Amino acid sequence: MPETTRANARSQCPYCGVGCGLELLPPSPSGPGARCDADGTPIWTARGDRHHPSSLGQVCIKGATVGETLSRGRLRQPLHRSSLQEEFRPISWETAFALLVERINASRQTRRGSGGIAMYGSGQFHTEDYYVAQKLFKGALGTNNFDANSRLCMSSAVAGYARSLGSDGPPCCYDDLDHCHLAFLIGTNTAECHPVLFQRLLKRKRRHPDSVTIVVVDPRATDTSKAADLHLAIAPGTDLALLHGLGHLLLRNGDTDPAFLDASTEGLEAYADLVAAWTPERVASFCGLPEAQLRAVAALWGGSASVLSLWSMGVNQRREGTAVVGGLINLHLLTGQIGRPGAGPFSLTGQPNAMGGREAGGLSHLLPGYRQVSDGGHRAEVEAAWRFPPGSIAPEPGLTAWQQIEAIEAGDLDLWWVAATNPLVSLPNLERVKRALERCPLVVVSESAADSESCHYAHLLLPAAPWSEKAGVMTNSERRITYCPAYRPRTGESRPDWEVFAELGRRLGFVEQFRYRSSAEVFAEFAALTAGRVCDLSGLSHDLLEREGPQQWPFPLGSAPGSGSRRLHTEGRFPTPSGRARFVAEQPLGLAEPPCAAYPLVLTVGRYLGHWHTMTRTGHVERLRTLHPEPLLEIHPRDAERFGLREGELATIRSRRHAVTARVEVSERIRVGTVFLPMHWGFRQEPACEANALMHEQACPISQQPELKASAVAVAPAAAEPQPSSWA
Ligand code: SF4
């Protein structure tokens, strides 16, 4: 049933995990001065919402221009084709549902049962979309083959928190930026990827220059490191050794918190044994760092009243991502820097609702309420709440993102459903992904964009109502939930994802379980299922959030608005069997694909300030395209000279998997031996530059997050090689 649209809306920004509050102003009446698209569609205006407690009116250029993206390049009706060689033809929703039901039932009749069906979802979902998808796949169909692009983004943080602290759930809040004395930023270009948070830290630094020190660990000099007191430009893949070296020095210097260690932790002995071998000399040589810098950071950490660490993809997208997260949390445990103002290990999520996805069970090993599919008690609780018979939920984790591609390759998937994401740009080893998809019998893509790279590999395209056209909630990095109303009419025949999943559930015969009349009912059911869990938000409802504004969890039933806990673990107790946080002790492994004679450089990929992920929206904004007109290969002057590359000319970048072309930017910002490309440009962009096609898929064995941050490459002038037409 369509939900009400309204004017003067307040919502959460649909781009990054900072989750800033936006105020959305309806288009002004047509006539002179009205802002309209080329086709005459009036444009909404977005500005920072001063009442949102997470961002206090601040907004970055992406959020400020989101109004310009709402109607451009939209998919307006279901489209179908029998093979990838054919043109799409319009079909009705009725025909689309009939096709889905027929193909799902046919697949379930095979020996694989529901294991031949998988969905790849997104941190762009509202929590309600995530939740109904879990109920459809894990409950009704009995397959855990639901994974999300969060697997590429923060699954190492999820696994790291759970292993060290007993549960997922970032323990910090944004206020900690106003209280920390040492901000330790590792593997995060916060200035460009989480700009509003970074500006908050800088504001504090400007006002109190002597009371806060910023340390940045990154192989590349970025806008973030420019503002740092100390930049540790370590060699790629050496961060765990660096953390162990800091642990070594903190222990050796006696800069620990014995009372906290005694009362609140376990496993210190094994950890101390391990880091004893990571002497400053060894770490400095391993990381390619002056020893004095390591000692300086250890002294800062040991001498600071409060230490806040921030990280994002540079840590998570590693084949030892979970171990690095554990290595960082170890330092907080060693020094008791957790659960109090200005202190703690704080993972910054990439997507606007990756956190909501975690809460709703949106990865292949999870169930709603931070539950695990492998836990019989958890399965029984969810089956009872969902009114499915005992044993309906499978006990084994389903296929993760990359395992879904491998299953397609092996002919083990009959139907792959992609929703609200563009894996044909964001997955690693894209040529292998494309070859796999050419073999998949039915690829379904639910999208609001008509022409994403993934649409090119679809048989069935379903028009999805985006954030602005459906009501739901999103949770940002500080555990704060914002109600996001449907503030503009739906475009064409677009429908919210949760509504499509529920309709399909009913058509598959699960009428009672999917009898929702609104997303508010979906949320109410989900919220009740979190009661008593770490992420207890059972006291929240759409009504309360709309009336009282965004709220942080935990928010148990009966909580007063504004009473959500700002920090977790404030009593020094953790949700582990012993109540203690755990040290983890793992030897550094380094990169999965180190440089060699044939591929002598390490390519690292990242983001530009003005673009969001695969540019399906920001690519439509002239101002943002002007800001970043093309992808640039950053290379150090010594490497440029060594490989014959000149500023402004084109280079070919080749890995074991593929080759791409980009214009050269010679810069001392990057370490010798490392090069950088942005990841935004896919094959449908001008100019095309599929950076992730170069990257390998080897993943962290615990989190299954691929090492998207580093691959070995060779570079050469492109002049002698044939160029794509877009470079002509
Ligand atoms: S910082 Fe992130 S959430 Fe805030 S306006 Fe920018 S993109 Fe949106």
C-alpha cells in the first residue's frame, strides 16, 4: 500500500555511515527561479538538519546535492529479457512476480532445494527491507544465502568486535570526538569518506590545539593526514605489526591499566608473549617506518587521558582484517581505553544503514538481533517469532558475497537476486564476475537506477523505490536510528524492496507471515525481536522516532526518549561467557598478493570526496562531476620516472587479472612502491576505469571480507596500447 508523501521532511542522508540529518525542502512552485531538471522535473533542496543530534546541521557536498539525484536516470517499470543478448521488454509487476514464483519453486524442486537461490543486498536498504528479506530467505525459503555489500565494507569490524568484546556493536559515539585527547586514525581517509565527522574533530583541534593530538596511519598522504600531528606512512599490509609494536612498547613502558586488565579482560598472557617478539626495531623495519615515530605514538597513547581510535576500509578490507581489528582493540584493553568519554575502538561504517543491516541479521551467518544462524537457541527464538516450524532456519551459514559468485560459476545457483547495490563495480576480480554471470540462468536486479553496470547483466529488472520514496529507518555509525519518511511520490511503478519481498512471500504460500500493511508494522515486529539483546531497540517505533527524533540504542521497551546509552561497556562488563573482554593474539601475515618482479607495485583503491561508491547517483550531479572529472592514477615521482610515466599522460595499470587505463598524477602523497586509483568508475562511465577488476578476491578467513585494499600491479605508458573510445 503506498505510504503518505509529505513536504518539509527530515531524514538521514542516504550516502555514508556518518548518517547526517538532512532537511529536505520541496521544490518551489514552477515559474522563474524554480530549479528544474532538463526534463522540467522540479528539484528538491537538501540542507543540514540542525536538530539531528549526530550532525547538528552539518552536511558535506554529497548530502547537500542529493536532491539533484532523485529523479535522474531512474528505472520506472519492470523489464525482462530471456537472455543477456536480447533487448529488455516492459512487463507488469504481475508477470514479474509470476516469473519469480515459477523459477523459485522450480529451483526448490531440484536436489539443492532452496540452496540454488541467493540474494545480494545492501547497506542502502532500510532496516525494514533487510528484515523482510531475512524472513523470506532464512525463514520461508530455509536458505541462509543472503549476504550484502556490507561484506565488502565492515564484516571484519563485525567479526572483530564479536571476537574481542563478545558481540558486535560499536561501543563509542560521536561525542567522543569532543572528549578524546588522542585520535588514532588507522586505515581511514575520514576527511573524504566521513567528512562531517572529520570536520567535528578538526573543530575541536582548532579550539583546543594543545589538548588533542591526531595520529594518522595510512600508506598514502590524504586530506586526513594533512591535518595530523603525526602521519605514519607504513608499507601496505603492515598495520597488524605496527599495532603489536605499540602493544610491546605500552607493556614495556608500564603504560597499562592493571585494574581494568584484572577485572575486565582475559588472554593477556598469550598476547604479551606474542608482542614480546615485535620489538621496535623489528616493527620499524617491517613497516618501513622510523623507529622514533613508533616510540612517539606509543608514548602518546600511554600518556593520553583518553584515546579514540577510528578505522574504516583500510583495516577491514584485508585478508587479515579481523586480526587487525583485534590488534587495535587489544591496545584499548591494555590501557583501559574503552567505555568512557573520549575512549574506545570506533569502526566507521561505509553505508548509511550497514548498522541496521547488522541489527536485522543481514549477513549470511546472522539472524535479527545480533543472533547467529549457527546457534540453535537463536534459531528457535527467531522461528517462533516468525511463526515458522522448528527446523525451518538452516544451521549452516549461507553463501557470502564472493561465495555466491563461485556458486554461480559452478552452476550451483539458479537465481541470483541483487538489490540496491552495484556489484559489477564494487566486487573484486570483475572480469571473473562477468564471466560467471553470463552463465547464471536468472539474474534479478532491484534498482532505482536504470543503467547501473549490474543492470547490464540482469534478466529481470525491478524498479525499486529509493530512500526518498518509502518510509523506514536507518542506523548510523553511532547506533543512532533515524526515521526516514517517504517525502516524494514514487517514480513510475517503483515499489519499496520490503513490499516486494513480502508480496513474494505471500505468493509463495506464506500468507500469514508476510501480512504487513505498512513498514511501521514491519519495524514493530523487528524491534520486538531485539528485546534483551545487545542491540535492544524494542522501545522504538516509527511513531516515537517521528515524534521525538533520532534515538540511540540500547533503547529497551519503556525507555524515555533521549535515554539511549551513548556508550557501551561502561561498567567494564562484556557480553562474553566470563563477562570479560578477550585479547586476541595473531601473527601478522602481510598482503595476500605482495609485489613481485612482474607486478612490482602495490595498488590501493579508495574514494573521492564528491562521489559515492559506483556513481549511480553522484554521477548525475554536474558539480560533483566537475570536482572529479576522471579517475587519476597517483604515483610517486620516483616510480613515475622508473616506469616512464609523465604527469597528465595515460598509463596502463595491469594486474594478474585485468588491465585498465587512467591519467597519471605524479605526487609525493603516495609512498614509493604504492599507487592509488579511485574505485568509483565502472564500465558504463566516461572514462571507464574498473579499478576493482584489478583486485583479487582472497578474503579474511574469519570475516570473509575480500582484501580489496591491495593487489600487485605493473604500470606502463598507455601511448603504445589501443585505447577505449572514451579516451579519443
Ligand atoms: S558526511 Fe556522509 S552522511 Fe554526512 S552528508 Fe556527507 S555523505 Fe551524507
